[in-house]
Amino acid sequence: MEIMKVKDYDEMSSQACSFIINKIKQVQSPVLGLATGSTPEGLYKRLIEKYNAQEVTFKDVLTFNLDEYVGLENDDPNSYHHFMNEKLFKHIDIAIERVHVPNGVAENLEKECQDYEKKIKDAEQVDIQVLGLGLNGHIGFNEPGTPFSSRTHIVDLDQSTRQANARFFDSLDDVPDKAITMGIETIMESKEILLLVSGANKREALDRLLNGEISEDFPASILQKHSNVTIIADEEALQD
């Protein structure tokens, strides 16, 4: 693992933006794995700025998002389809058919998981997967106890995860209790992983990732076994 220590969230977002743009320029048809939540928002804002400044194009980019809530329509303000459209896709020159987010209202959710896996396989691996770090070590929506061998699947969301996401909803009761997520093995097959970590509240989780044992009780610990992981973390997250 390579650890890039930065001053704060803004610098983390800026460095992540440079990291992604370099990858887009290096690869002929780059495949990006994208995340949602507050952590990557600054990254997406900077990518839009670079696009507007004509420093990058997304015409040849293919994207796969990590996850989506089960039961939320694509246009629901709390769906990850909506999040990605508002925070990135509608502001850049990426074709809608090159954007992939799991369908949380698919008639057959098991088939949706299988189809999503096939799309990723047909794309011949994700070139770089952006990840955040959950307080309980979840990556994507892979909660503690998820087998490291998991592929894209339906997951019951941990109460701590629902509570962490409740700020985006009217109440905790409105937060879905299930989601579709890329599996841990799916994530680990990415050629490169970019993990973004910011804030004092992530300090304990990051320390456990870096120094703890590899265990399914802390899903992110498997990243220790990936051959190409870059962690961009700010001072608060890395502080002893």
C-alpha cells in the first residue's frame, strides 16, 4: 500500500482528481469504479472543473458504481443513480450508455446481480476503483462478516451504516435496509484501488486497516492483499 498524506479534505480531493485524470489519459478506454457518499463529492466537483477547463474528456470512459439501495427508483433524490447524475454525470461528456449503476428496483434482483457481474467482466476489469472507508470497515456495502469470496450481491445493511447514512434522509426509518453491492472479490479484481479517507472519525478504522489483522469482521482489511492500493488520507485521519 502506498499512503499519501495530505493536509485536509480539499487536498485529498484535489490529489484524487489528479490521480484519476492521469489514469484516464494513460488508458485508451478507461474503466472507472466509482463510489458515492460524502467522501468522493470533492473529487467529483474537481473532475467537473477540469472538464469545464477542457483538461479532460470522459467520452471514452466506462464507469461502474459500487452499489445502490434496494427499493429506490433511479430518480429518487436518495438513490445513487440520482447522486451520480447530480454530482458528476450530467456535468461531463460521458455517454449515458457508458454509465452503470446497479438497478435497485429490478424485478429480479438476483439476476440483476449476475448481469452486473457480467458487464464488469465484459469490460475486462476495472482499471481503478475508488473506495471510501466505512466506520465499521465496510467497502461498498459489504458489511462485517461478508465473505471475501463474495461477488455482486444483495446485502442487509448494518444498523451503523444506516445511521451513518440517515443524514441524507428525513429519518432513519426512511433509510433502506437492503442494497445491491459489488462483492469483495469483485472489488479486489480491480487493477488498481484508490482509497480516500478524511476526518478524525475515520482514524480508528484507518488504523485498523493499516495495522490490524486481515479478517472478514473488518472487510477493508482484505485490501492489504491487493498489489496496487493507494490511500489518500488527511492529517486528521492519520493522526496518532
